[in-house]
Amino acid sequence: MTILPSFSSLRFALLLLACTLQVSATAANLQQIKQRGQLVVGVSYVVPEHAAGIKYRTPDGFYNAAADDLAHRLGVTVRTVKVTAQNRQQLLAQGKVDLLLLNLKQADADALRASATLLPTSYQARPKLIMRSDTDIRRLAQLRGRSICVAQGGAYVGSMAAGYGAVEKVVRAPADALLALRTGGCDAAVHDDTVMNGMLDLPEWKKFSASLPLDGRPATLTFAVRPVDIALAAYLQQLNNAWSDSGYWADNRKKWINNVAFEVYLDQNVPDCH
């Protein structure tokens, strides 16, 4: 005699199958990206497309370069989507973005780790404050009321005003912040120490090498993916290893420094203010 399954056991089996299919579909994310032909990356700032007639500016940070390189390796195009601390976990969980690529401090990483798999790159940076060598600013307390240029979309927008009472001038790109520093448009500029230290090694920046140590914890450029996207996480970890072994970040830092220094050189049409 054939024993028919009960309604409850049949219902459980169907639910289990549905969950399995859903997880399998989500876990195939890496293959879906290739089939779709586009990688969607959540970032804290989407760099505007370059428009004709506007001078090109090297953007702040390396997340755009890293996203471009990843997409190139996958053989797809890339689209960046702006995310915030409030919505990034939701957009990732809902599949609105394939992954996140963010500069994360330890506290941010701890909060995100509860719902995502984190894959930190080897790019890590702290804020670096630079000023003209003859500045009268000798202590951090003297930053109050003084002008500090920061790049739009940069990691330090808002931090100088909140932490030191400085007057922030948010400009289009790092070159604009450094140009304003050289010509007296601001008292100081802030950017990643990994590139600022290299910039100050250039002879033309010796007169702008004054600095003060900021109370900034390091931030690490980090990939975040859904826990079910195992294949994508494995691929990103391999990519991180390849980048570290090949000197990828050192090459990017050197390229960034040379490009930004050249952009400042081309646009500086008044003498240095020093």
C-alpha cells in the first residue's frame, strides 16, 4: 500500500526546495555578473562622468580604479551606485548591488561583518594634514576657524569641522585642494597619508611639508559581499592576493601622485603663497 505524505511534510519539503533554489540562484552571483555583462558596485561616492570642456581630475581614493580593474578581469562593464552607512547593508542583501567597495575603519567593519563577508585589500590609509612650511598653525587646537580643503567624496569630508572646528572647503578633486593650498586658498589640505607622503617627496612640494598628527584611525579598502556569494568571495580573495603580490597598490599610488602633481602644475597660474 502506498503511503501518501502528510500535508505538513509536503509543505515543509516545498519550502525547503524553494529556499534551496533561492540560495542557489543568489550564490551563482559571479556567473550572473558575467552573463549580465555588468558589475554593479556600491561605493560611498560616485565620480561624475567626465564632460567635454571640463578639465580632467584624478578622483579621490582608489575604489574606482579597483572596481574598473575587477570588471576588466571579469570581462564586463562596471556601474557604481552610491551607498550610505544607513542603506548599504539593505542594498547588498536585496541584490541591488553585487558587492560593496568601501574604506572601512574597524568599527564600521565590525558592524558590517554581521551581515556580509568582508574581504579587505592591502590598501590602508590614515588622514594626512599638510600645510605651508611657514604656517603659524603649531597645534591642533589652532585649526579652529582655519580653512582646510578636502576633496568631494573623500573620506575626510566633515571630519575636520567636527573634530577640530575647522572651516572645510569642499572642492571637486584632490588636485583642486592641493592647488588651493599652494596659492593661499586654504590653510591646509587633508588626504590619505599613503599618497601624501609620496607627494611630499617631490621637490616642488618641500615648501608645503608642514604637518600635524591627526587623531585618525586607519581605514582599509574592503570588498563586502553577501555570505551566500561564496564563488564571488573566493574570486575576490584571489584578486586581493594577486594585487598584493604584483605591487598593484604601489603602482597605483605612484600613478596617482604623478597625475595629481601634474594636474596642479598645469593649473597653477599664480605664484606659490608662502
